[in-house]
Amino acid sequence: MPYIQWQTVILEERPNIIVGKNEMKFQCVDKLVSLTCCEANYDVEWSGFTLNDDEITPSVNRCITLKHKIMNGNCENKTFTCRLKDPVLKDFSYGWKSITIQKEKGEFSCKNDTLGVGNENQFVTGPCEKHWDGSITYQCTSGIWTEVRRDCILQVISDLKRKVEFLIVEQIPDFVSELSNATVQNNQIITQSPLTIQTIVGILINIASISQNIIINKPVMKDFLKTVDILVSDKAAASWQSLTKENTSISLLSAIENVTARLSDANFAITETSIELNRTVIKNSYSGKSNLPNSTTEILIPQVLKTTSLTIIVFTNLGKVLPTRNNGNLGSYINGDVVVVKINETLNNISFTFDITNQSLGNPQCVFWNFSLNTWDSTGCEVKPSRNETGKITCECNHTTSFSILMSPFSINHMALAYITYIGVAISMASLIICLIIETIVWKSVTRHDTSYMRHVSIVNIAVSLLIANICFIIGAAVAEQEQPTSVGRCSPAVFFMHFFYLALFFWMLLLALLLIYRTVMVLSQMPRAKMMAIAFMVGYGAPLLIAVITVASTAGPQNYISKRNACWLNWNESKALLAFVIPALTILAINLVVLIVVLYKMLGRGVGAATQPDEKHALVVIARCVAFLTPIFCLTWGFGIGTMVSHDFGIHVVFALLNSLQGFFILVFGTLLDSKIREALAGRLSPSNRSSSYRTGSTNAGPSFSSGLGIFLRRRNVYNLSRGSVFSTSSSHSSSGSDTFMNA
């Protein structure tokens, strides 16, 4: 009958014999060199030596030294072997190690009885000091072996590393206690050794992995956190700097989360110097506050569906070793405690109130570490307005993990860009208001023909669209200073209207270009004014509204409509919603450039048609000049805008801020002030004494006004000096000579 017999098997860790480098070079002169062999748990002995030439010193702390005599007349290489004294283990591959002494003739720059000889810039590897495991790399510099790399691990920690490889579940409590005691007793040495810290983190990862099959009680967790507390203490800050690229801190955070998930259901609390753990059972809600020195972090869970266990760990120092997030020249730094939350139930809302560690940082972001993306992530978290508490940030999230806040420094460049932008926007808005006032004053005088009428309608709507967009920009900037713009609250309306009116600006620019080509190429075609107005408003506002609404609808849900980079604008990194502005805008700019090329070809080649009235020709020239100047300006502006998305060069950001914030000024200059008709009408309306003379000469001045305006816009190799009479003499003709009058400079 079969039966099962249980038996405990104790696994001993594999021996690790340390002798340093397998080969060592020494100068072949009369001298005595030393070879040391160590093993932490077993006695060792040297073999291959001769009693007359070599000397063995007694074993000290399981280390034995062989002193070999080199004689000038005997320069043959010599090999020695260090073996375990254990008769069973000494014949295994790990039971012995050999070292060969090479005796070299000649002169050498560097000479040392332990490290050997070498010439300038050569490297040699030697063993670490007593109580350390590993090797040290030296370089021959100016006749001295200089340490250039240290790969040494504290021996007691190195022994625990080998031991954890054979660790079984039942041994976890004793092993964690042994690790904790070794770390506490050697904390001064450990915190100054990056490789030892990295080794301990590796041990904690193995413990966390093995512990997934058991329940962790309070004593084990206390020893675990006591070890972590020393690793992240202020004394270890310099050592962590060299481990930044090793992702050691993220591995440590992962080990903490994995162990925390295996805690028992009992209520208990653990407090270390910079760590506080609370394990409790909650029924309806939870509200707690950290009791650590210099920390008042608060955690609020307003509602849970049923009774469940909750674990909260607050770290005041862990944020100092976790990685930052780079945003070009301005990095985002952890500026508060790190809180690990573990709960078995799904939460709809959890709130954290963090103390701001460094008051010189701003632009707060509520984040958690996303192990899948290997970066800080803000999905599902948002900054809430301060509740009249200075020096604090409140975060609300809809899930649990490792939370903290990221904040960026206020740099000189950042402040300079802010001043440039706000001053430019103020100038732009003032220019747009002046533009609208002028249009109101001269409206009746300059809108007598369909072409002029549609041109001024377009300019007015361009000015209105940009003015409202700038107002929304100011509102969005004010909102962004108070709360993280990842929410769909006050920031979303500002973004929607900015998106809509910026697009309207471009679509009205498109209509201006289409009007130009329509009147230039299709001279004999006449569309009713009412129909033109209907089409204009459908394109000018209908198309932008459709694009803006589709953008909102397509990015709803995961909150990817708003940028998560502390700005009220369309999202780019997560949903690419910004393309809903970039693509239409750049497409319109490209169309306008094509239209401009066609019109220029028409003007310089066959003319625009002699049937066109002089006032209408004047309007076409003004439209062409407006499109010719504003299109490249807008193209450059938003071209640099794309540049700011892919580059963090300060110069690109300055140029974009200047061009973008001064668009209103450009519209005033090129759309209004450079129009001679507007200047004449404005002078007539504002000067009562000149009003009557202005009206009397208005018709006779059409030719020169048109000619002077065109002279600014275009120059031609053959310039025709025509009189007013010659200009009007072609007004009733349909011949190609109209191009001559059109090019009058």
C-alpha cells in the first residue's frame, strides 16, 4: 500500500572562494608577494606551494594568506590552488580556485606587492578589502595603481544574497529578521555603498516573490520595513544618485507593493523613522492622517461597498529615490510623501492631501507609478482646488496604487515665456478691438461692392474669432494655475471655445482666399450677396463647430480631451486630440498658399479681367495683400507651434509665443491699416471739415488708391505710368489690356 513520508531537507548555500584575479603579474626580482584566499563558511587551504620558497600564515576569519618568494634567477610562472578543507566539497568545481603568478622581466611604471605590475594606463583587478565581497579595478596613473571602479558588496549582505537563492517559505521570518539585523548593525557602511544597497533591494525582491504563497504577519513586515527605512534614509542619498539608471528604486517599490498585498487581516500599525503603516478593517468610509514627523498627509475614502481590509503606507523619504519625469528643460520632481494603498475592493473615489515639500516648485500633477508604462501616470487622478490650506495639494483618484505629486521648478525661461505671451495677447486684443472699431466707423463707406462687402465681413469675423479665442486663453490660463487641467471641469469649456474660435479664424482666412480666387479667375460669374453670406457663415463657423464637437465626442470617457501637461489646451500625448486643430489649420494654410500662387500667376500673366470695376480691383488687391502677408505669418506661427511639441529649445518657444500672441496686431496692420480706402474713409468720418471733400474726390481717387496699394504688394519689370483717364478707359473693355491697368505702380 503506497504511503507518503515527509522529511525536512536543509539546503546549504554553495561555497564562494575569493582569491581575486586568476592571473597576476609581478616583476621578476627578489621579493615576497602575498596571495589571500577567503571563504565565509568553510575552512580553506593552499596547495602547489613549496616549503622552502613559500610561507603560509594561520587562518584568520576563514582567510588564509600565502607568501610566495620570487627570486631573480627563477622567472618561471607559478600556479597555486586554494581548496576547501571539506573532503566532500573540495573536488567540486566550486570547491577550489587557482591563481597564476606571471613573473615579468623589465621595468614597469606601477609596482605593488599585492596588485602586481603594469605600465601607464593599464588596468588590473584586485580583491576587495576584508569583510567585502567582489573586486576593485585599478588603473596605472603616474606610477600609482589608482582605484577607478569599486564592485564590492558587504560580505554579510553578499552571504545573505547567496542564501536567499535557496530560501523556502518556512524560512522567511528568520531570514527577514537576519537581514534586518545585518542592515541595522551596518547601516553606516551600507548607506555609503551603492552596490550593497542594490544587492539588498534584490534580496527584498526575492522575499516578495517567495512570500506570495504565504500570509505576512506584523513581525515580518516590521523587519521588512525596517530594512527599507535604512535604504531610503537621508544618509543613502548620495548612493542612490549612482543607481538612478538602474531602476533600483522602482524594483524596491514593486517589492513593497507585492509584500503589502500578502498582509494578514489583523489590525496593526508599524512606525519607523520615515515609514508609517496602518492595517485596518473599514466598513463604510475611512479618514486618516499621518503621524510621522514633518508629515500631515491625509487619506479620505468617502465610501466603500462592504467591509474590507485596508493597508496604507506613508513614506516621507521614498520620493527622494524614485525617478523624476523629464519635460525637456523643466523636470517634474516628487514634491511630497509617497503613499501606497492596498484594498481588496474597487473604489470610485479616494482623496489625498499632501504637504508640499519644496515651496519653490509649482504646476502640481497628481500621479501614480504605472508599472506597465514604467513611468509616472496621471490617468484617473486630478488636482483639486485648495481648501484654503496653504502649502498643501489635494488629489482625487478613482483607483489605488502608489501615489504622490509631481511639481516643476519655476525657471527663468518659463517666466519669460509667460510674460512674452501675456503682453503679446494684451497687444493682440487691443489691436483687434481697434480693428473692430475702425470697421464699424467706415463700414458704409467701404462696403458698396460685393467684393468689398465680403472682404470686410471676413476681416470682422477673423477679428471677432481671434478676440474670443484670446479671451478663452486668458480664462484657461487662470484655471490652469488653480487646478490640474486633466479634469473635465472648468478647463474643458475654455478648451472647446479656444479650439472652435481658432479654427473659425482659419476658416475665415480660407474664405478670404477663396473669394480672391473666385473674383480673380471667374470674373464674369456673379453670385448673389445673400448666397455668398450663407456659404461664408456655414463654412466659417459650421465646419469649426463640427470639428470641435467631433473632437469632444471622440475623446470623451478616458478624459483625454484636455492636455495633462498643466495647460488648458487639447491633449497630445495620450489621444492626439491636438491633431483636430493642427491638421485643419495647416491644410488651410497650404490651400491659401496655392491660391496665392494661382492669383499671382493670373495677375502677372493674363490679368484679372478688364470688366472688373476699379473699386472692386482695389478690394482684390487688398485681399491678395492680406492673404499674402497673413498666410506666411500664420504658417510660421503654427509651424513653430508644432516645433514646440517636438523640441524644448527655448528659442523656438520664444518665437512661437511672440508670433502667436501678436496675431491680432498683424490682422490690424495687414487687414485694415494698409487699406487706403479705409484710411480715406476714416479720415473723412473723423474730420468734419474733410468729409465733404472726401466724398467729392472719392470716385476720382479710385485709380491712384488702387495703384498705390498694389505697388506695395507687387512690382513688375515693366512699369506703366498711366493717368486716371487711362485707368477708367478700360473699365468697359473685356480685352486682355486690363492687365496693364491692373499693374499700374
